[in-house]
Amino acid sequence: MTTQARDLLNSLGLLILRLGVGGYLATHGWGKLQMVMEGNFDAFADPLGLGKTMSLYLVTGAEFGCALLVMAGFLTRLAAIPVVIAMGVAAFVVHSNDPWTMGQGPMSKEPAMLFLIPFLALVFTGAGRFSIDGLIWRQPSQAT
């Protein structure tokens, strides 16, 4: 396989990953965005002691706003970091006493980890060619 073909397939895979996990997380964050718009801050947890209002704003920004940025492939590595932090807090603070998998009950670390892992991968890989990042920071073609 040529380097160009490998780059094309890697970028296509990153596009699928970004749209899939980003879209799913934005859908997940939509409910929190509605809570913010309704001013329903008391219904949200305060796992780090920042206050319910700040906690809801931060997780909504990560789950909805940053997910949209990742889907577009804009500032992807930076946008993925708040998601990794939010999902780390969800898995290891909010669900600290819950089992790893959902098969052992309705509450577990599993949903948070299923978002944390691919977003952590995007922190390291970036968005790929098919993204706004790819358009802005495109490497000039090397003549062979």
C-alpha cells in the first residue's frame, strides 16, 4: 500500500470516528444544554465541588460544544481534551463505586469510558485530512 493510500484511509477512518463519537456525544450533551437553557442547575451533580451551575456549564461545553468542534475537525486535539476530562470525572469520580461494565447493573463506568477512549485517541492523532484542521494546516505536497 502506498503512503498516499494509507494517509487517505487513515483520514477516512478519523472522519468516521469524529462524526460517530462526536455526533453521539453531542446528542448525549443535548439534554444538558436543555438543562442550561431552562436554568435547571439544581438537578445536576457537583462532583468536584465547583458548584452545580459551573459543573453543568463545563460538562455541557465539553459534551455538546467540544463534540461539535470535533465533528467539524476544528481545533480537534484541543477540543477533545475537555471531553477526556469530563468523561474521566464521570467514570472515576461520579461512578467511582460503580462496576466497570453495564452488565452488572444500570450504573457503571462503561458509558463514560466508551467516550473517553476515542476522544483520548483523537488528542494524539488529530482530525486527519478531511477536517477544518486539515484545510488550515495542510502540509505542502512533496514531489517524488
